[in-house]
Amino acid sequence: MTTELSPDAVTGLLERARQDYQDLAGRGLSLDLTRGKPAPEQLDLSEDMLSLPGDRHTSADGADVRNYGGLQGLVELREIFADVLQVPAGQLLALGNSSLELMHDCLVHALLSKVPGAESRWVDQERIAFLCPVPGYDRHFGLCERFGIDMIPVPMTAEGPDMDVVERLVAENPAVKGIWCVPKYSNPDGVCYSDETVARLASMQTAAPDFRIFWDNAYAAHHLTAEPVEIADLLTACADAGNEDRVFVFGSTSKITVAGAGVAFFGSSPANLKWLLANNAKRSIGPDKINQLRHVMFLRDADGVRAHMERQRALLQPKFEAVARILEAELGGTGLARWTDPKGGYFVTLEVADGCAKEVVRRAADAGIVLTPAGATHPYGDDPRDATIRIAPSYPSLAELEQAIAGLAACVRLVGYEQKVAA
């Protein structure tokens, strides 16, 4: 709880905050919380994978992984991740190392070739728009900007995007061709979509017959507690609702094994798979099946993935706990900020007073703490409230992270009390 402070009390708190910030700036820090990269210790967990596959050159079906072909990817790897991504192995492709690359390609293919159900190519239509739940993932927004796709912000709730807004927008406007979704431990606020949200996404009426849900299930296996959250199966829900072509499912091993040499997955309906494979055949003669075999041998099965992610959790959980502990100690009860306490994923969202986020980020940078730019969580980099800051705790060491969060809290106090005094 916060209590109303007298002007003199606020002035005193501001003077203390200024002194704390001076002390912070004098430490000569150089800390980076900009992106959700795995820490070296996390990457070390997969060190044994790098010596694989050794002298083994064949997949389960006897194909030589050193050669061309196999556009769908190794079936044994698809079987391992079918449960994780809630996609039957027969409707799942294992491809290159980047799910972002797959999202990029799906947009390009939709622009240049008709997706199933489309009346024309997207590039031939007057206007294309995507719904963007906010706060959201800056790289999704970057893809839309890259291709001139209009972005329509949709508020996030504790159960996912505000479905009343989503349903209205998709029903009334045929230019709305898609929605970005990070359904589990969402980037950046950690929200997990409720069963009702999934059901409404699957069954809603859309003005565009070629509407697509870009279901970026990036954190499907990335739990931070002993009780993993489960979400409803959107692919099955869409099929049951008569909209089997509606969803593109994306996932990858990038934050499971090695970020720079993982495997990306695409799951969807048979018609969408046929469409993507036909387009991919023009640009690829097959994915890196040696890397896929390496993953199969290292992870072994779905239980192997779960065991490996428990080792990841042991490294990540203390960092997220440190963020929560320090923010509560430094900002709890001040009324200057609130923050998320995610059960999985890679980010914490810090919400400061309206009009303060950019200044907090600037003051932090001046003190040697680099954060994701304020506004990155919104389309076009424009957070109308200038209030949202994304914290990425994974990469720094625990000691560095503790320094950075304490320093960030000092910046929040400084800017927050400056605003109160000026009001």
C-alpha cells in the first residue's frame, strides 16, 4: 500500500534519490539488460551436443543426413517436439535455426503467393493490417514495418489479448489479415492465454477469409516454477471450429539448446503445410539435418526435453527471484512502479508512472545500465503512455543482475520523485 506524502516528504525523497543516483553513476558500471539471450552457463548445458552426431549419418528412416532433401525435417525430431508445441508430428515441420526467419518467410509467401483461402495475394490488396497485442514483441512489430503492414494495437489482459476488441476488429475489417500471439509466458509480461481466449480465437468470425493467427509459442517449455502452466491446443480448437487453416504455429530450440544453432518448427493444417513446402522448395534443398540429428541424439525424447529444461530453470529461477526481491525492497510501497512476476519465459515488465519510461531508460544508460528502448514493446516504438520497460534478466551473472536492478530502481525513484515535485 502507498500513503499520500506531504510536499516536504516528497522533496526529501527526491534529494535522497538524487544522492543514490550520483553514487550509482560514480560506480562506472557497464551492464546490459537489452535482450533475452541465454547466459553462457545455459549454453554450457548443451555442450555435449556439439560433439554429436559423431560417426552416425542416418536418420530413423535410413536417410543420409549429409545429403540433400528432407524438406519436412527429421520425423524423430518432430515427434519429440509434437507434444511441446501441441502439433501432431505429421503436421509439424523441422526447418532452420530461427523461428523469426519462418515468420518472415510466411509473411513474404503470403504477400507473393496466395495462402489457402485467399482471394488474392496480400501484396495485391489495398491495405494489409495485423493486430498487435501490447505490450508485445518488438521483432514482430519490426517484421510488419519491414513489409508495410499496418499495425493495430490491442490491449493485453491477464488472460491474453482483449478478445472483445479482437473479435470486433477482425469481424468488421477484411484488411485485418492476422494477429501476433505469444500465448505462453508472453513477451514481455508473462501472460498465459486462458482456455476461453484460445476458444474465442479459434471460433471468431473474420471478415478476411485468409486471416491467420501467428502463434509464436517461443516459451512453450520455459517454466520458472515447479508447476508448469498448460495452455489449450489452438490447432485442434481451430479444426474443431471449422477453421483448420487459421493458425500458423511457430517454435524453436533456440533458448533450449544453443541459441545460434537451434532448430525452428512450423505447425499447421495440411493445406498450409503444402503451401509452405511448395514455396520453400523454391528457396531450399533441405534443412540442416545433421544439426537436427544432433538434437535428436542429445535430447532423446520429450522427457529429455523436460529434464533439460529443469536444468535451465535451475539457472534462471534465481535471477527472476532476485529481480522481484530487489524491486520490492527498493520500490515496494512507493507507488512509483509495478512489475510482473512471471511463471515462465524470459522477461519481466516494469511499469512506471506515465511519461517516465524514456527518462528512466536514459538515466539508466547514463549510469552504465543499458535497457531495451522504452516504446519497444509497442508498434512503431510508440508507447502512448511512455510507461513500459522490458527487463531481460537471463544473460548477466546473478551479481551483475542484482547491481543492474538496484540501479534501475534508483533511476525509477529519481525520475518518479522529480515528476511528483514538478506536478
